[in-house]
Amino acid sequence: MPTAPLFSVIVPHFEGSVTTAELRRALDSLNAQTCRDFEILLYHNGPKSLPFAEELDLAAYPNLARVEVTAAHDGQWGHSLRDRGIREARGRYIVHLSADNLLYPQALESIRRTLAVPRRPRPGAPPGSDDAIVIFALLMIGLQCDGRRIWYETRNSREHAMILSGYPPRLGLIDCMQLVMRRDLWLGYGGWYDRSEQGDGRMYERFAAEHPVRYVPEVLGEHW
């Protein structure tokens, strides 16, 4: 069996939610990663009208380890697919990436470097517990809303909203792709257990309160 990768990137996909070009953009952003120590797990919340093999050149993505279409749509915001990915992943760390978002080429390498920096564990913490979680910031591009207005920004806009990590992370300042956590901790919590729309924010607040967190001091991706 091949050596387990450092990262497992879980990508949930929905019929009609993103275009083929948007999905390809997300996968191409993974293909461009300078760190190659990862696998991709791509799940479609079925049914799917066009097979992945006809929609994409799957051979163009050498890190694609799993491609599956579930039997029926379950309407859980992609969380059931994220949970499935956590359970089927081989990587030490879980990375969540929505099909319409992207990671910059240095993203996984920056996370790897952040994890590699020696750090003294918190008093009383078990050995090895200082590498539990990494959180990074991302750029909000596309549809914007400030509670009063709704507008659309392009990458060339002069100002962008920024989804920051927060310290500690707070609901409304976090997106599912921003928290990278060890797979064994995910499994210890029972996987992706909060299937509500705001489940990522609620769970991430809890995780960051209960485990050491490392922050990457740069923007590593875009939320569309």
C-alpha cells in the first residue's frame, strides 16, 4: 500500500451548484500545489446527470484518489460528504475545499511549514498535541452581503471582504476550508457531527477552544 499522504483534501460537489469550469478551477488549484503530499477525495451528492469521467479529464489529476457519487441527495449542505471523506481519508490532516473555491499554489506548503515549526506544548498537554489545528485567512470574492446591500466583486475590485481566522475563531469569521485538523481528532469527535448550515463555525469554535491552534500569517485561498 502506498505511503499515507500528509493531507487529504475533501471536495463535495452538487448538481447545478457550480459549473464545470468552476469545479475544474478548484481541482486545477490543487494540481498547482507546490506541496505534492496530498490526496483528493471528490464526492458528488447524487444523482448526477453527467458522469465525472465525461465532465472532466480525471487522468489530469494525479492526486485524485477517490471519485464517488452518492445514491441520493440528502440536503445537508455537503456535510454528509465531508463526513464521509473524513472517514475514508488516508491523510494525517483533513483539508476541506468547496467545489467553487480555490487554494493558492503555496497553500498546502505554507500549512506544512507552519506545522513543522517547533513549539512548546501547553502545560499538561499530551505529547504531540501542539500540531492539532492550523487556521488560515482567505479572500472573499464574488457575491457580497453586509446585511443591507448585496453586490458582486471581482478579483480586480479595490476592496475585498476578508474572512479572517479570528482569535479565537468565531462564527461568521470562518469558512469550512479554513480549518485544517488532524484526522484522528475528527474521528474522536465523531466526524462532521453538526450537519446544519452553520455547522463549520460552531464546530471550529469548539475545536479551537479545546486544542492548540496554529495560524498561517498569509491568505491561502479564495471563497467564491
